[in-house]
Amino acid sequence: GAGVSQTPSNKVTEKGKYVELRCDPISGHTALYWYRQSLGQGPEFLIYFQGTGAADDSGLPNDRFFAVRPEGSVSTLKIQRTERGDSAVYLCASSPLQAGEGDTQYFGPGTRLTVL
Amino acid sequence: AQSVTQPDIHITVSEGASLELRCNYSYGATPYLFWYVQSPGQGLQLLLKYFSGDTLVQGIKGFEAEFKRSQSSFNLRKPSVHWSDAAEYFCAVALNYGGSQGNLIFGKGTKLSVKP
């Protein structure tokens, strides 16, 4: 079946602009995660949704970052007043939330955000 | 705080040689453990995972990993490397909330180069 998809694959914006990054999870997956991967680093957790609600948003770096998942499927990561330091690859992952046996996250290809 | 250490930033091996990538974690209990591979321009692909049971785990593409509780390690191995294995490898842990889990914590990655 279809994997996790993310759009756009690349986004170039200017400092101070607003951007939205979209994630389409695997159909039926309850959990959705956003990570950010800076050059030369491993992915860093941003936010985790169970269904429509954010179960853990402790990784969001500041209040310029916000994410929604209104119908429990597609999610949008929103960044206001972008800064050059926001340049990174933003990864989305989804999982079926199989409790008891651990759970596996499946990653999308990412959106490369460049803030000029 | 939980953390993952991959001590080798870059490793070069000859095609056909054996490979071991190191991973150490810091966590108060037994976490869920994962190895992912990331090829240029590609998303993260799961190689293998450890949740419980047999400490030697087999994965895809001929990879295996061994969980050693006493050393807090989860090293990845392959007996004979192929040129197509050149990529970046990430070790990750997930917190074990009594059977369910939250976000992944990644190491910084080890870049593998393969000499012909």
C-alpha cells in the first residue's frame, strides 16, 4: 500500500514568511509524529498526535511552531515568522499504535525547508 | 535524560568485508530499540527492531543487531557489505511506557562508505 507522503518535497521561503508542511500518513494509522533533521544530525522529535489530539508537543522549539490534525488523518505543520535556523528537513512518521508489542514508525521522504 | 550515542561519525569498509556499527543508549529501563537507514534523498527505512525476547535480532538486507543490557548497547552487524549498503545509519530508542511508546530518540548517525 501507499506509504507516508509529504508535500511539498522542497520549500524555499524568505525570512519572516509563514509556511505550511503537509503529511499524509498511512491509511488507518492512529499515531502521527513530526521530526526535524538538521544537517549532520539525527532527527529530533517535535510533536506526536494520537488521533486528532496532540499527545506530546514537548519538542516544539517555540510558539512559532504549531501542528494540527483535525480529522485524525492528514497533519499540517505550521511555522510562523520563519528564521534561517528553521532550515532543515522536516520528517513525518505514522504508526498503527500496536500497544503491548511496541510500535513501528514509518517515515515519509521529508520536506526540505530552506529559509533565505 | 534519555540519549543515544553513535560514536563513529563515518566508517569506510571494503566491499565484502564485515561491518559493525556501534550504538549505546542511556535509559533507566529496557527501551525499544531500532536501527534505521537513510540513503541520499530518501526517507528513513527500518532495518530492524528489538522489543523483547531474543537479544539477537534479524533484519532486512542481511543485517542483524544484538541487544546487550549490561553494556547498554545495540550494535548493528553485517557479515559481508555490498556497495549498495553505503548510506547513513541511525540508531534510535523509544521510551517504553509499559507496552506503549512515545517518540523516538535518535543518535547522530554513522555514515557508511563502501570501497570497491
